[in-house]
Amino acid sequence: MIRDILLVGIGSFVGGSLRMVISKYVQLAVAGSFPLGTMVVNVVGCFLIGLLSALPAGNGGISPAVRLLLTTGFCGGFTTFSTFMNENVTLAKGDGFTLSLLYTLASLALGFIAVLAGRQMAMR
């Protein structure tokens, strides 16, 4: 159990740190208040977890420890539901309800498609 906690913690640290860098870089590269940085990391994270979860296990595949490190740890730290929701509330203030709804729907649709694409890639 301690080993699993350490694996998840290490993966979360790396994923969360990378999320901050990528999200900030994307946000600085685009104009406007639309939270594209968070959307990009969440969609990329969805793709990665789809890919990783569909890889075969055991001999010749991904070990349970590595899967835990990369899915629960890295992808869990890399993606962020709480930031996504907070940004939705911020967007919805004033006249931004439509933009908030667009952000939610686009994030869900792109995330779902990314998981499917990752799974398809892993199965090839």
C-alpha cells in the first residue's frame, strides 16, 4: 500500500507540475479570457488515460505499478476538474453563461473523443 501511495504521489507531482506549465503557456499564447489552457490539458489527459488504460497488462505490456503511476498519479495530477468548474463559474458571471456552456460542452465532447482516440491508438 505504501508503494502505491508513493507511485501515485510521484505521478501526481509530475502531472500537476506539467499541467501548470502547459496551461499557463497555452493561456499566454492566446488572447482573451476563455480558459483554453485548462481545456487543452484536460483533453490531452483524456487522450493519455484512454491510451494507457487500453494497453495490455502483464508480460509484454504495462505493469500494474506503472499503470497506477501513469493513470491515477500522472493523469490524475495533470487533469483538473476543480479548476474546470471554477473557470465555468467565472465565465458564467454576468453575460457569460453561453460561453460557460460552450466551454462545458466542448470540454466534455473533446474529452470523450480523446479517450476513444487514445484507446484506439493503444489497440493498434
